[in-house]
Amino acid sequence: MGQQVAKERFSEAEYGRFGERLKDSLQALRELLARPGFGAGPATVGAELELFLIDADGRPLRRNKEVRAVAGDDRVVLELGSFNLEVNLTPLPLAGRPFTALAAEARDMMLLVDKAARSRGGRVVPIGILPTLTEFDFTRDAMSDETRYRALSRGMRRVRAEPFRVQIHGVERLELEVEDVILESANTSWQVHLRTPPADFARVYNAAQLAIGPVLAVSGNSPSFLGRDLWEETRIALFEASADDRDMERPWRVDGRVCFGSGWVESGAEELFELSVREYEPVMPVMDEEDPLAAVRDGGVPRLAELRLHQGTVWQWNRPVYDPAGGGHLRVELRALPAGPTCADMAANAAFLLGLVVATAAGPDWIEGFPFADAYRNFYRAARNGLDAVLAWPGRTDPAPASEVILELLPVAAEGLAGAGVEESEASRLLSIIRERVLLRRTGAVWQREALAALGDEPGARAAMLARYRDLAFTDQPVHTWPGPLRF
């Protein structure tokens, strides 16, 4: 979705040509992945952090274009909502102390964007869903002033003319309909990228599908939306509903455009790219001048611009990425973690997740015999119930509370990080944050709920909670150390 889009309206002939180019791109990708040595190299990790802009009252501030201009840094990019920005962090070798470096860069970027926001009467906050959002924040003029987002909106309405229906049943219930994809802007994430050699892709991707459930259970930071107490990670349900292009009366496929998936990957990355082209209609048929088949058959590394653009409009929670930079490579993009509460928390979440992924990918027996349905249930149970979720895990006879499973998996994650060359002190420090969160039962979502309960029916309670949250987020002290409601 970061690619340039010059127009927002397309003809049916353009959609047809784009579809043919996607077929050629898939064939080019297959031939490229079969090339000896393609994508080889050490594992690297990168991340994207999405942020909310807020005004002095804690309400969303629709000035992302102005704030980006003041920030003056190419790592800062616009997101769908005019009150959202994203910062792209520098990829690093997984070996060494990558999480410390990512946290430091994320902190520096947050401070940079916050300073720019202050010049426009605002602040920045890292949180999964802004608790002060109202239904009036999701009008069409709330969208960023970018052609690609208007094109996305038109393309999604082309494949789904009826309103998007949101039904989330958590502690409370939320049901609403919206005419556009603007509800996507209610969610901000901490998206982690792991570079993966093509030969290892299926094992690493499957390991990510297995690992994300317990990691999400201990990372919740999105407990409410529109004033309703919903899931620990309400983002999961909200994003799936807000971009679901299926006809709800006559669905033509099992999975929506945002999904977890429906089975283990067997062959490799091409399997997932092929599924996206086969199952999901294009929404932005922007053509590149490159002939991908000619490029790959001439010994080059094709851009595959059409395939990358299309893949950017299919939002699996774990998603394959093809990048032509530096000779070309593949990545697994792990998209399910929320933004916040602090850079230390996000670094810990990434370390726990990647440690589990590396460890489970190194042993195929983790997946063998473990039903994909159990990984699927783990993911949604974790999103809904957090540390109270009941999770299955390979080798366990019966499902167990998430807190118990997570404590058992911390040594597994430590082993995975050690095997990847992460320094022991780095792994120990970050995994201890996860351990303390479990023992104290204090995630970002729990803290938000406790803080709101302490404020009771006080007018402006959500804004007051958010102001305190923001102050604590910039101390960079992990959320399990934050003052409880008695000291609020």
C-alpha cells in the first residue's frame, strides 16, 4: 500500500489487464524462487509502528499531512485515517541486540513525531484503539488526503456495494454499519518483519501462525471501541469486519480480506501469493511498465509491482512479503500485535514472538499432528480473552489457561533467540517483561480497564485515562510497572 497511485478511478478494461499481469507476476515469482541462491542471507528484523494523533482534549487530530511535513523524515508516512501516521524502522540483523535498537529508534521517532504534532496543537500516542473515538470520527472526510486511499475506498466499494457490518460481542456488544473502509483507521499496530530464505518460508510461516496466539494473549492493548468494553484485542474483530469485501448473504469464500487463514502452508510463499490472486478481486489496478516475465528470464530481479500492490490489499494477520530491494528477498510480516503501550513493551512482544517462531520453525514436529483449527482457535480466543483464554499447544494433552502456557513457552522463546544469535542479556531482559506481565496479570488492556473503573462515571473519564496513559507511555517503563488505579 506504500506504492504510488496516480488516480482513483479505473475502467473495467484496466481491471482485466491487471488480472492478466497478476498471472504473469505469479509465474515470474515461481521462476525467481526456483533460482539457486535467491533470497539467501542472514535473518533480519524490521518493524512498522502506527500512531494516533490527538489534540489537547484527547480527541483524534486530523492533521497527519501537516505533521508529517513538519517532521521532515522519510520514515514517517501517512496512514488511511487523517489522524494516523506510521513510522518505518530500519531493518537489522536478528543476531546481536536488535530489539534494543528497534526500541530506541521507535522511541526517537515517537519523540520526533510528537514534537511535530505539538507544533500543530497535538500530541502522539501509541495505543491499539483510541478510547476517545466516536462514530462521528469516521466520515469520508476523515480519510487521508492521498489518491491511493481514495482509490482503495472506491475499489473496495466496487466489490462490496453494501455497507460494512460490524458485530463484536465481548464484555458488551457493538453492532453498526458503515459505508466505507474508514473504520480501518481505528486500529494501530506494531508490525514485525522477519526476513526468511525461500526454502524455509513454509516452516517459518507456519511457526508464526502457531506462535501468535499465546503472544497475542499477553500483548492486549485494545479493550474498547466507541465507549464499549469488548475484546482484549478488539482490533482483531474490528479490522476483519471493516474490510470484509464478501457479500454477507452469499459469501463466495470462507475467509474475508482480513483473516488468519484456513490451513498450514505446504509448499512455500508462492502458495500464499497464488491464493491472494485466486481468491481476492483486485481493488487498485495500477499497471507498471515492467514485463515481469521478461525481467526474470533476462536474469534480473523483477519489481512485481502489481503483485505487491495487490498483496498490500489482502491483510492476512501473518502475511508474505516479496521485496525486490538488495537482490530480492522474502519476509514474513507479523501484523497482529497492537501499538503500545511503550517501546519497551513492543520490543518484548517482538522478542517473545520471534523467539517462538525461530524455535518452532527449527523443529517441524511442533506442527506435525497439531490441527490448524487449534491454532486458529488460539488466535481468536487470545484476542477475545487475553490471559484468560484457554489455549492448545503441541505436546499438551489438554488446553490450558494462557498464563500457564505462556510461562512454559518462555524458555522455548529464549532457546529460539539464542539459536538466532540474540545476546543472552537482551533475550533475558525482554522475556522477563513478558513473565512479569503474566505474573502480575497486567497488560495494556487490563491497565486501561482498571483505570476507567477507578474513574467511574466521571465526565471525560476516557480522555482522563488516555492522558495518563500517554504520560506513562513516554516514560518507557513497561506497562506491568505502571501505577495501579489507587494511585491514578
